[in-house]
Amino acid sequence: MKPLARLCSRVLDIAYPRICRHCHRPIERELQATALCAACSRLCVLDMSTQLLDPLWVTSLYTYKSPLLSLLKSWKYSRDMQALQTLTWYWRKGIVSMPDEYFAGAVVTWVPMHFSKYLYRGFNSARQLALDVPGEKRTLLWRYLPGFSQAGKGRKDRLATAGFAIVPKKYNVQKVVLVDDIVTTGATLRACAVALLPKTGGNVRAVTLLRADSL
């Protein structure tokens, strides 16, 4: 049965080759468990950067031009689970490379989604990523007004439509690590920080998977 199974698998690979989510070329057979081809995988280089987006420091792990952006889009908008598995591998790789003191004693939370958007998408990508971050996980924020979609907008338009409401839940923590999938203008993270800072004595940091070239 094993030779037959291998033959069937090979025939399926030829008839329906797995396609790289970034360059859309067939994925090499030895990389069939991933969502990127070998060439695109080599472009996913950890490039950690910490920037001050007043009033909080934000650490991002990879650049916006990374093929990981294609995986993120495929996961968020097409529910591509293989893209999620590959993305999670790179996310964990970046998180374990960060200093332990970044997360020591911190409560981990995430950028919230309005319930209407959550019902449409079925998941919150920031919350999913937060599950792999060291520390106690808590829902500290909730969003009671839907925000404007930022997908496909330039920096100027994102800043102009960044307004939305985030209200902190009742809690008592001394240190918070805020998680999001991507930081572009920083408007979303700033809004979260403004809500969190009065409750945490100013000790709020953020970590994201991707960052824009210029913030």
C-alpha cells in the first residue's frame, strides 16, 4: 500500500502542484509542507527592529516586503491554513529570539476587533499570534465601534481614517505586551496604548510580525 500511496501522492503533485503564496510558482517537492517555495523562503530573514511610536515602543520582527506579507494576506482573507502554519513558524522563530525580559512578568493582550468584523472573518489574527507569546493571556481591550478598513490604503489615507474606539476592561496589571500582526502607520497601536497606559503605570510595549518600511 505504501508504494501505491506514494504513487498517488506523486500523481496528485503533478496534476495539482502546490503553489507558492508569494511568487505563485510550484513549490518544490521537499518543501510541500510549507506555503513558500525555496527562493521565497530564503527572503524571510529575521530583521528585528524596535521603534518609538509615541507613547509606546514597538518591536517588529520582519519587514513589510517580506514574502510573509503574502502569507498573512492569504491567511486573513482566504483562511489558508497552510499559510498560517508557515507564518506561525516564522513568528515563533522571531519571538524566541527576543530577550526574556521583554515578556517577563507581562500580561499579553492583543489589538481587538469589532464583533461584526470578527463574525465576518471568523478569527482575530492578532489574538492567534498572541497565543505563542510567553506570558499570561488576557483580553484587556474591546472595540465597541467598527473601524474603517485599512486594507489597500496608503499611509495618508490610513492616518486620516485611523479613528476608532477602544475601551479598556477593568483590570489591574503592571506590565502589558500588546500584539498585532502588522504595523503600518502605528495609529492602531497608539490608540490601544492610550487606553492601556493609565491602567498600567505607563509600562506598555508592543510586538508585531511585520512593519512598514517607514512609520
